[in-house]
Amino acid sequence: MHTRESLKADAVRLGIESGDTIFVHSSFKSIGTVDGGAAAVVGALEDTLGESGLLLMPSFNLIPKGGEARAQAWNRDTTSSSVGWLTEFFWTMPGAVRSDHHSHSVAARGKDAKAFV
């Protein structure tokens, strides 16, 4: 079983450092069992990045409606991410900001997150 601490150690072994900006494409189920779930995964990444780092994840809306229908149904504050549980969890966290694009939005937390998106 993975923990927040073991995931942070893994991130450090991958070369992630305090102050970095990282864009995480993920498969939560591929990680395996995580004590603390999605919150532990995000927490481990943010612990590694520190206060001066920036964590980004896709929060895409790729539901098969076609371009125009997708754009009309889009709401930055309520439309779910269709690219995995971790991304859905992340963009709805307090302090997360999300870009306003009907299909390829990005969510961010950390230093200058609002300016970035």
C-alpha cells in the first residue's frame, strides 16, 4: 500500500524538487492502493513541490457531444473532468483554479496558479 510519505519519496526519486512546476497526467487506479486516496496523492506532490511550486493537472471535458454542444454545455465551475478521478478530485479542491476552456481546461494549485491558468 502506498502512503503520502512513500509517494513523496517516489516523486523525489523521479527528480521533482521544491519550486518545480509539474503537469501530471494520471491514472489513479494504476497507482494501486493509496492510504488516504486521492488526497494523499495530491498531498505528496504538493509536499514535494513546496510552497514555491506549482501543480497542474488536466481537467478536460471530453464527453462525446461534439464541439458546439460541448462548448454550450460547459461551465468552468460545475462541469466534471472526464479524464479520471484524480483530476476530478484535484480541480474541486479548495484553492484550485481552473482555466475556462470547454474541452481542454487545466487545473492548478500553488504559486501563481491563477496567473498561470
